[in-house]
Amino acid sequence: MSSTANPVVPTSEAAVDQRILIERAQGGDHDAFATLAGESIARLDAAARLILRDSELARDAVQEALVRCWRDLPTLRDVERFDGWLHRLLVNACLDLIRRRRRRAVEVELTSILSPAASDFSGGVVERDLLDRALRALEPDWRALVVLHYYLGMPLPEVAASLGIPLGTAKSRLHRAIGLLRATVERGAAVDVVSVPEGRFA
Amino acid sequence: MTTPRRFEGDLPALLADLYLAGMPDYRDDLVQRIERTPQRPAWTLPERWLPVELVTSRTPAARVPWRQIGVLALIALLLAAALAAYIGSHQARLPAPFGPAGNGFIPFAKSGDIYLGDPVSGGTHPLVTGPGDDKSPVSSPDGTRIAFNRSVPGTAADGTALFDTYVVNVDGSGLSRVSFTPIADSSRLSWAPDSRRLAIIQKVAGTSGCQGPSNCLAGKFDLVDTASGASQTVATVDGLDFVQFRPPDGRELMYRALVDGKWGMFAVGLDGSPVRTLAQPNVPGEMGLSFHAAMYSADGQRIFYEHGDAGGCCQLWVMNADGTGAHEFMPLGPAWDGNAVPSPDGQWVAYWHNPNDGPIHGISIARADETGRLLAAGPVLPGFGHYLWAPDSSKILLFPNDGSSGRAFLIDPHDGSFKTVAWDSDGDLDWQRIALPG
């Protein structure tokens, strides 16, 4: 099991460097933006795959978010909010893709869920499979909520603003989502092999 | 057994472990794409990209024109007085609950207060002000009253925000609370056709068919008599999140629900007649936009709805009000469609129509009888928005909820041109219906 519990917290030195890069990119410096994009693209890609459960869609979403970021960067007044703004662009791109998805061939993947003797999250493939399955059971906007808060480390008020929902609703949904994830993972111990339809989004 | 706290604590690492963040192979393609993309100028549209305080702070200092200010204040007072008189004098006759009506004022929320805006003059008039955090004003079908929600301190046990529902006469008198107990996580308020009762749907724990957290919820549908405050729970149904009263008399209503974890659409008479199935419950529960926000046509003979199936979501479909004749509405090739809003005169349907899955969104307008051409109307938005027709069908009022504008747009459905209203608001606009002239 990886121990990268907080993958996105920058150091203060890195923050200064990032500020300089953002200001240069705001002035039209392609190289500065390429550096910024290079620093963030891996975590954006992972976050998009967590939300969308589809690597091709994730690629589209990340590209869309970064192109919008470049295009609109001169209008960003507070460079300290760059990360939150970029994450908001990403989640909007993900949810837009989900809403606009049409007549895409349905890919059905049979996911074999092993039956562990006990539901213990201390490590291993079984836990990943169980969590993967539990995430699939969430609707995309709920997955976005979980990913923004627990993977990208965004504060809940910022998550609520990004998703356009009241803070109370975000808290409630996160509470329920975590409960469902936990219950699904724990229940996974007793579940046989199941088929999980891919590519069907609401 | 894993404790909740431990699971939450482990979740960041579990998620990071699920997809190890390596450098994607499309980074170079992206850099090339960005080199071909121009940047948006920072200062060309200050009213759109800058907050008001920043724009105003950049205004060069000048001598204060007290005389002009005095004249403007006098004009504003006269306008406000005329507005109040107009409101009071125009409700002698009342419009029917469905069909075309005259255009009244636009109720809107701004900074916790409720206002009425005049779309013609651009003037605004405070309706409910004070320390309460008020939002979501909705005009009654007869145009005489406004219902709205007021935030209540604290939250429900599960953390959701709480509201009280209030009603006020459109002249500002008769403010009264109509909810006995705070409402948790309420959906948008709607009025019954009698303009006396409010339809309120609250989310409660569901009973079956959980396919995702939101689908585990049921909707408790209450009708609240605004005169007596009496509340009647009509039904509690898995997945219920809206009801639509059927024109022309409102004696029947339509809703969607989950049956054994699958979405279907149903109708029921308020006289106790049995439930009719309009669309069999066979759409998988995870397709949460299917049948979402279905709308009756102005005459109540047809139903417009979003349709998703195993191939994806969503397209705009239409069926007869008895559930027969379901088909895709004006299929024009690959597109993402949804959120149909029929015009009150029955002639038109406005809906999101995005050919080829474009990255921006806009409203298109089609004839309700599915003849003629589609008209792209109004601004394109990076996100989405809420829109409704003017009561006389002459305009569409669109408020972006993507943060791209604090002002609503008024769209001409005949040529697609648009302008903004004269005031900022926080969204949740409605349009007062008044009796047609003559």
C-alpha cells in the first residue's frame, strides 16, 4: 500500500516558484505554462480517472481543463487560488463530459471481487478492488466530491463552491458517500463475483 | 471491523494507491494544443470578469456630483412609488393557472433579500429585507404572492441545511411562515395550480433499490396550505424529486420514481385515482438524469423528458400524456440534449442542445410540433443555467449558474438575440404572471 496520504500539498518554496510561473503564464509565456501543466498533469489525470472511471474520458477532461486554464489565466486575479481554480476547471470538465456523453459503446467489464476473510484495509489488491467497486457504485458528482476532498485535499467549502452546491449539502453528501463506500467495502467480503457495467453515466 | 474514523483516515492513501499518478503520455500533445490557443484578454470585459467592487474602485476620482445624485434619487423614489402602485393596481383580474399570461415582475434574491425587478424599465423594488437569509422566490400561478425559503441556524442531524418557507403578498404585505418545522435540503418550491397550496418535496431515507447514495433517498411530497398552515403528506416515494401538475386543471400530477432500483415515470390523480405508469421502470438507477425534470406541454397533452439508456445520456424525448408515442424529439444527429421548457403559448420548446458534444452550452428553440428549424438562442455558457419563459412567451429568462455572469439574460426567441437585465442577482429567478390586457 502506498503511503502518499496527502499528494498535493506544496511546500512554501514551491508555492513561490508556482506564483512566478503563474504570473509569467498570465503574460502569455508558453514555457511557464508548460512547466505548470507538467507539475499538475499527473495528479489531474489520476483525479479525473477516479471521477470518470475511464482513462480516455479522463484524458479529454484534463486536456479541456488545462486548455481552459491557459485561455482564461489572464483573468485570474488571485494567483494564490490557482490550484483550487484549476481543480474546479477539472471537475467541471469531468461533469460536463458525463452529462454530454452520448451513444458511446457500452463497455462491460467483469470485475472479479475476491472474498477476503475479513474487511481490513491494511493493504493489498483486495482492498483496491473493493474500493474500486465501491467508487463505481457512487454517482459521478458524488465521486467528484470524494476525490476533491480526500484525494486533492480541497477544503469542503471550496469543494461545495466547485460543485455549485451549498456547504450543508456537501457535508451531507460526503457523509453519506463515505458511509456507502465503507459499507460497500465491508460488505465486499461477503459478495460473490459480480458484473459491473462500465460507461453508463447519468 | 474497520472504524469509520480509520476508514476516512485511510481514504486519501487508498485513493492515491488506486491510480498511481504517473506522467500521462499526452502531455506533449497538450503543450502543442496550448501553443495554438490564444489567451483571453484580461481587461476587455471587466463587467464579466471582475467583481463589481474592483470595477468601481478603478473609476477615476472626481468631484462628487451632488446635484445629479439628488435628481437621480428623486427619480428612483418616483419609480419605486410607481412600481408599488403598479403592483397594487394590476391584480384586479387574475390569470388562469396555465397557459399564456401577461408579464409581471421578476422576483429575485440578492444578498439574502427578495426583490422584484421590472424587466422593461430596469427598476427594482425590495420586497422582503432584513436580517433573514432569504432565497428562491417563486411566484404563485395567479401572480398575487411570492413563496421563498429562509435559512434557519443550524443543520439537520445529517448536516444538511435547514430552511423555513415563507409566503408574502406581492405588495409586500402579509408576510407569514408556512412551514411548521424547518425543511431539510428542500428542492425548489412549487405552487399548486390553486395558488393556495405549496408543493414541497423533502428528501428522506429510501427503502429499496439503492444504486448510489442519492438514489437511496426517497422524496416526501407534502402539500402545505398557505392559509391555514395545514400540511398533508401526499406520498413518500423512492427517488421522487419533482412533481408536475398537469394542465389545464392540475387534477393530475406526474413524477418519476425508483422501482426496484430502476427509474420509471408515473402519473396519479389528486382525487385518489390509481397510479398510471407512463414509462416502465426499466432505466438503471445510476442513470440519474433519466426522466429528470420532465415537463408537460402547455395543453397537458404531451410530456417532454430527458431520456437515457444503455447507450448514454441524454436526449430529449417526448411522449403523449398517457405514455404512448414516445420518441426522440427532433433527432438531428449526435448531440447532448435536455431540460426542455415548453412556452406557455404552446408554440415552442427551449432546451439545451449541444451538437457534437461541444465544450460550451447554449439554448436552442424548436417548434413544439417538431416542424421547422432549430434556432440557437442566447449566450453560450461554459457551464449551465436555469431558464424559464416569460408568461407571454415573448422572452426567455436565463440565469447562468456557472458563475460566468451575475446578471440574467433576456433572450428573444424569435431571432436568438439577447441582453442582460439591469440588476445583479444571486440566481433563482422567477417571473410573475398577471392577467393579459383586455
